[in-house]
Amino acid sequence: MNKSVSAVALLLVTAVFMGGYSEQARSEASSVKKEITSDDVQHEFKNLNDRYSYAYGADLAEKFKTEGVELNVDMMAEAMRDVFGDGDRKMSTGEIAATIDIYMKIHEKKKEAERAAAGKENKKKSEAFMAENAGKDGMVVTESGLQYRVISEGDGGYSPTEDDVVTVHYRGTFIDGTEFDSTYSRNQPYSVKVSKLIEGWGEALQLMSEGAKWELYVPAELAYGEEGSGEYIGPNTALVFEVELLDIEEGQESQKDS
């Protein structure tokens, strides 16, 4: 997947991509938009402005909750009433900025400590999983540590290079079997340049031919390493993928060499 891809659909690239909403949320929003106009609002709200106010508050709350930010909701509501009502504020602009800065520094240190602990635990579990998995029937282990099992061979012809664009179907899971991404569920194959993928994918694809379907077991160092990716893929996490190579579009460099 492309390094700049957003949200869940990014989970294969090397950069952190997890901003925005899930595809399911965006799809639902698209459907709801068709039902909502300024003259047609659901009965729970008096008007569109009330609906927007609630939606915006829920959106902020969800983001704070996801980030683990602890807030006194009553105090936050009081601050908003003071500002919108032009009442007396309990803090100056400078005090507000300083307080937020202090809180966020404390919050970040806490998150870093939690992330370090999670990374240590993930590393232990991932290494144990990869060690046990290496001995299973049909498993191939490469020099880099990538493990794969061939489900179907493909046509045995041309294998892509880093310069080529591939079209694939894939399903990604954690080592406990929990699915985090799938083009099959979206019924939409993904096209991307091989060089933009995580190392484990790049290595595997250059061994495959069109039509091949493999099961990949990617150690953390060939996936997202110590950084992880967004809120879903933690640090030092091994990943499992089912990858089907549907098409190869040769890049300019590959065409020159042929």
C-alpha cells in the first residue's frame, strides 16, 4: 500500500497513516448526508445547528478518548459557555496556552511509557510466534527472517521488481488472528509501486509471479518496527498477510532492462 495512504487502507506502507475516519464511518456518513438537509432533520434535534453541535462534540470526544486524554466534561462545557456567552473567563489566553502545553507534555510522557511497555511485550510475543511458526509444514524462511507459505504458485512467469506497480488482493491479521485490513471485504484490489511497501511485502512480491497467492508472516523489523503504525499497529508487532498477486505493470526501469 502507498506510504501516503490514509486511515485503515494504509496499513502496509512504511509511514504512519492513521488520521481520519474508518472506511465504514465514511461510507455511513455518505449515506446519512443524503438524508439530512436544513429542512429535514431527525426528530431528536430541533434543527440542523443542534445536530451539528452534537456531532462536533461527539467527534471531539471520540478523538480525545482515542488519544487517552482525560477531561472533566463539566468543566469543559463551562469553559465553552464562558467563551460563547462572552462571560468572565477563568484563564487568560496565555494561561490557557501554558496549561495545555504542560498537560500535553505530561500526557505524552505517559503515552511514551505505555508504548515502551507495549513494545516490549509485543516483541516477546512476536518473536515467540515467529520461532514456533518457522517449523510448520510448508513454511519457507528467508535470510531476512520473512516466512511464507505458498497457497497457489501463479503462472511462473515474470516477477515484479521494486520499480513495478502491482495490483493485489490481501487480508492482514495480527498473530492472534484479528483482522485489521482487507481488500476482500471492500471488494476492491489495491495497486501500488513495490518500492512503497513495507520490506516484508517488497521481498515476497519479488519472488511471486502473476496469479500467485501466498501467506506471509512478517516479523516486526520487516513491517513497522519499533514505531508501529497509527493507533492499530503497535510497536514491535509481527503481522500475517494473505496476498494474491493479480497483475504486474512494469515500471520504466524494468522495461529498459527487458
